[in-house]
Amino acid sequence: MAKDIAERIDVGEYVVGDKIPIEAQLCDIYNVSRTVVREAIAQLRSEGLLESQQGVGVFVAGRGNVTLRIPREAAGELSEIIDILELRIGVEVEAAGLAAQRRTDDDLERIFSSLDATADPEAFNRNPRQLDFNFHKAIAVASRNAYMPRFMDFVGPVIIPRSQLIHASIPKITRDYLVKMTDEHQRIALAIRKADVLGAREAMRFHLVGSLERYRQLNIAD
């Protein structure tokens, strides 16, 4: 879907300023879920092709000016997942520390609301990618660095790449894993609420490095 819209922009079928079809129409056109539509739009926004205007719609912004790109087809490769996680560690550990320093009451409400949404493992398992993304994005916003949320939007379509993986022995999402993830999220959130900069950084690093090591072990065994 993202590739098709990008091609339409490239050939001039959609020009700068055009409003693209609404979410429900895109679901019908491409026969995909709303989650897929939202991920595709997020990817195209990160590439500079689309821009959202709240309450109005999504519009063509240009033909793209982002040189760094994570193609969706590459995001299912184990080596790409490891690269993405290493990149996330470099940014999100600092984002957590900044959030502990700068968060507002509204930021804390967003972070803990995102955390609450993952409290039920069954509900979490129905949409793990989006719920995990919401939590990490809330922390990026709380960092009060304008580029942190943009980075999260950039990696958003592949932040939890399990559903795209082509590696046969990839770790499965189990109830125990979701409970562990929620516990780690809680440690990060509590450190941010306490304004514990070092604790927030350490909790985020522990969380992301744990995921990275799981995938590295698969890469070694492959």
C-alpha cells in the first residue's frame, strides 16, 4: 500500500496539496485493516511524502526528502531487526532520561495511560505493535525534544516487526513475554515519574537490550 501511494505521488497522480482518500476508503481500496493503513501513512509521513492536518485529513507534502529509509520488505530480515534495535537504543535511552527531566503532568498522563492499556495480556496480545509503539512514543514526546517523536514516527511502521518476520524460529509472543514487557515498561514509567534520570535511562536500556539479545541469539544460531 505505501509503495503504491508513493508511486502515485511520483508519477503525478497525487500532487502536492492533494488530499488522499480517508482511512476507511483506503481500507476498501487496498483491502487492508485500519492498522495497516495507519502504518503506511506513518511511513510515508516519515519519508516526507505525506503530512497530516488534524481534523482535516492527510495531504501530499512532496516527493520525499528523507535519505534514511527502512523499507518494509527489509524490516522482516533478522539482520535488519537487530540494526533497528541498535538504532532505537541509541535514541530512546536518551529520550527516557530527558523525559525524566522535562516531563509535564500531561506527559505523565499519556505515558501511564499507554501503560494501562497493556495491563491485560490478552488485550495486549491483540495489538502488541501499536500498544508498544504508543508507550515509546509518549516517552519521546515527554522528552520535549522535537526530533524524538519524529524519530519514533520514522521507525513506527517497524518498531515491533514480529508480524512481518520471515525467520521461522523467531520468538513467539507469549503471555509470559507480554507480562515481562509490561513490567519493564512500568519500571521506565515509574523512573520518569520520580524524575530519576539515571534510573529511566537504565530501565530503558535494560528493556531494549533484552530484546536485542533475543534476536542476536537467533542470528548466531541461524
